[in-house]
Amino acid sequence: MDRDEKRKVVEDVVEIFSEAGFYLLDFKGFNVDEITELRNKLREANVSMRVVKNTLAKRALEQVGSDESVLEKFNTFFVGETGLVWSKEDPIAPVRVLVDFLEDQKFGKIKAGMLDGAVVEADDIERISKLPTKQVLYAQVASALNAPLIRLARVLKAVPQDFVHTLGALRDKKESEAA
């Protein structure tokens, strides 16, 4: 790989590191079929994966301008075979796919991740994978906001209904008295 190719890879990785969330996957021990299956599952979830040299990834991380403690901590994860996994749409989607895929595998692990500028270590990644999706959270918020309005509408609807029922009962009583 010549200098121009390396420079281009670093620029691409800087763009990846600028996303809201990305994760480092150790895929040592995977065969071609398993990598292909993983890539297909990632693609279905609109998640991308790229294998990158550790030295180029370190350079890219330095260019992003992360603070020193993050750089030191993250540089320890750039060892062995490293796959960068990220999504432009949902920063939690990669974790869900990876955790689900790795449950059935003998090899491979998620080394670490970065979510909104904070380093996420392997211990926290499984908990993050269980967070609801954005759509589910939006639905929960909408439901919470909508519930008081629905209750108010039911109360307002009940007043005229009760009035109509009272008038109907009064009419029936007068008809029975007249008969």
C-alpha cells in the first residue's frame, strides 16, 4: 500500500470515527463463511464494517482530535485483527447485530466502542445492545404525551353522553307515566 492509499484510508477512517458511534471487532478465528454471514447481517441492519490496519486507525483517531485519555485508552484496543463497525443511522444498531451474531460463535469479540465521544468497554456493550431502538423510544414518548389527551377527550365525551342518557331516561319515565 503506497502513501496515497494510506492517506485515503486514514481519511475514510477519520470520517468513520466522526460518526456518533463505532465499535472495534476482533474477528480472529472467523472463516470466510462466518465473515460473509456477519457482513450480510450487518448490511440488513444498515450497518457497515471495514477491516483496517491498526497503525492507520491509530493515526485516524489522533486526527479526529480526541482527548489524550481517550487516545491512550483506545490505542490499547488496536491489537490483532480489527474490524470497524458503524452505522450512520443508529449508533446502537451495530452492537445489536454484533452481540446477536457473536452469541453463536466460538471466536470473536467486541473489543470496545465509542459512543458520542465516550469509550465503551466490552463490559457495557451487552447492556447497550438491550436498549430500545429510536423508533420504540419515539413511540413510547408519543404514547406518554398522548395518554393525558386521550383521557381528557374521554371525559369531555362522557359529559354529553351522560346528559343524553339522562334525557332518554326522563323521556321514558314521562312516557310510562302518560301511558
